[in-house]
Amino acid sequence: MHVPHEGRTRHGVPHRFPDRLHGRPGKLKGTLSYSWSSDLRKPDDLTVRGEGAPLPLTRTANRGLTNGSSDLHVETTVQADYEPVTTSVRGRVGDTVKVRLGLRDHGPGRLTESEALGRFEVIPPQGTTVTSIPYTFEDSGGTWACERPEKPGGAFVCDIGDDTFLEVRHAGGTTAIGFHIRIDRQVPGARGAIRTYNPYDRTPGNNTASIPLDASPALPYRPYQDPVIWAAGALAVMVVVTLHRRRRRAS
């Protein structure tokens, strides 16, 4: 960005800037560089002449200053609007299901690697347990892509600028990851929560959403899932087969 004005005077320093500056589309912040001169000659390093009206200048006492420059760090009014990506935790009691959670980037501003890319926070529904949040990074991976809460019932904090989100991060699109959630019990009406955040999101009305729990009763006991009962069943089958063979031989 630059100040779209030029002004100079023999005495005094211009201080007043235009009321409005224009940045490139999608630009969230930047640096405003400006320079001034009280010399009658045009400065050698003046490369851009503004198109607006001259700066209003105020005459002051001559202090021997002839030129100067400075930088201002500014933020634009452009936003980067984030919205949660959520779904229900659906399954039977005892099941561990994969639930895709994250955020959708509506822009129009684009956060860069040098800026905080933001995060989303997840509180799972009552009656469930997050067993892992697997991720892939440079042909390897890990079990927890998000920071786990220190206390039960706390939020999992997922910083999408972290390397653990490199494979699933999409600027201007959807960034989501699979939460592995075990359904421990039925809790009627249970709902978790997901919240998105970045410092340039100026639309707070769509930053939160619910994570409903849709739990069905566990299936009747399935003996083949218990190793002891499975072995006993297999032994019973072998006994039946052996007796059948003996009877055939006797006949």
C-alpha cells in the first residue's frame, strides 16, 4: 500500500493522511510506507506520485528538518470468514465411529503462513470418548492432531496452521480431519460443540455449531467377540463333528 498523495513545503512537516486507503482484494493487513520532504527539489527516491488531492500542510517553525520517512502497520476491513464443519456422532453403544470435523473458509480474505491461520475447538457430546485424531505428515503420522484437554469435558484445540494439518488444509475451502469417537452410552439429547476462530473473522454469528449424539442400543451379546466363549464354541463344534464321524463308521 502507499499513500495516494504527495505534498511538500519549505517549512514544517505534513502529518495528516487521507481518510481512506485502498488495498488489493483479499488483503487482510499490510505495511503503509510514506515519506515527506520540505526541500524545493524533488526527492531522488520518490517513485510514486499520488493521484489524490495534496496533503493539507501546516506551517511550523523551521527545525532544520528537510525530509523523512516511516512505516505504518495497518489492517484492512476485509475478513476471513470461518464456519464449522460438523455432523452427528451416529452408531451403537460400544462402537467407535469416525466423525469428520473442521472448518470451511469463506474468505474473501486469505490468511497466509506468516499470519495466524486460526483454529477450531471441539467438545465431544456427553456419553462419548475421543480415542484418537490420526494425522499424516511427510509419509508418517501420529495419533493426536489436536491438543487434548487437560480435564474431562474440555475442548480439543485444533490449530490448522500446525504441520499436523498440512495434508488436509485447504485455503479457501474445507479443512477437516477424522475424529475417532467411541460411543459409551446413550444420553438423550446430548450435543457436543465446535467453534471456529481466526483474528480476521468479523462474522461471529456462524462460528459455532453443535455435534449431536445419535446412539442406538448395543446389539445383543455376540459370543464370537469373546475369545473364551469363541474357543468353547469351536470345541463344541469339533465334538459334534467327531461324534458324527464315529456314528457313520459304526453304521
